[in-house]
Amino acid sequence: MLEKSKQSFNSAVILKDKGEVCYCMSAQCAYYSGLQLAMTLLMTIKGLDAEGLFAWYISDKNNKSTTQSGSKADEGKGNSHAFYIDQLEKAIEQITGSERVAFTVSQKLTSLKGIRVKAAYKEHQVDEDEIKKVISKATLLQESIPAYITQYLNKRK
């Protein structure tokens, strides 16, 4: 999944560089690169593959009798992406011991998700300033999440 994330990120950059007609697709690739990183971190911590990660989400969703917990996973349709972002924040807080760091990382991915939804489903057109911010956030995720994976693996030794 880590390699797939790099490919998605590289696609986002290439699409951004192609110009305005590709900004919406660039935003979508940038978001998915971050989501794939989140999934990689969670799979590493949980010792799961992608199928096992999704099974964890389904199990968690089925075990919740109400949506009163207030987590990101409970917003909207309670999709797997929201669950992964919520779990990413918890995992980074566990690794770093910092709520602030964990929140900052999850907010970057949540922001990318919001732009991806607009780019894919709304009449929203991603402009040059917005795509620069998207790529900047995706770059920060590409730099930080692999470092948290390494940090986690080093703590286990």
C-alpha cells in the first residue's frame, strides 16, 4: 500500500502540472495518497492486510449500536474512509504521545477528503491556489506518516 500511495502522490503532482483541466483529478489522487498512507500505518500497527483492515472497519461498525460516540466514523454514512482517518489520529497519538500532532495530521487528511468530495461530486472547480494547498498537504503527509510508521516499528524493537 505504501508504494501505491507514492504512485497516487506522483500522479497528483503530474496532473497538477498538466494544468487547470486536471486539477480535480489531481486533488482526488492527492487524497487517496494520504488515505493509502493512513491504511499502511493502521495495517502495520494491527498486523493486517487491506482486506483485514476493511474487516476491522466492518466489525467496528457492526458493534456500534448507535452513532452517539461522536467520532469522525459516525459522520454522514459512517464510511470506511472516515473510520480510517479516526483510527489514524488515535494511532499517531499513541505513537507520538501528542494529541496536537495527531489532530494536525488527521486534519490534513480530512481537509484533502473534503476537497476530493467537492472535486468529484459537486460543481466545485479546483483552482490553482487550492491545488497548491492540496499538494502541500499531501506532501506533508507523504513525509510524516512514513516517519510515524518507522517510529512505531523502532519502538517495537
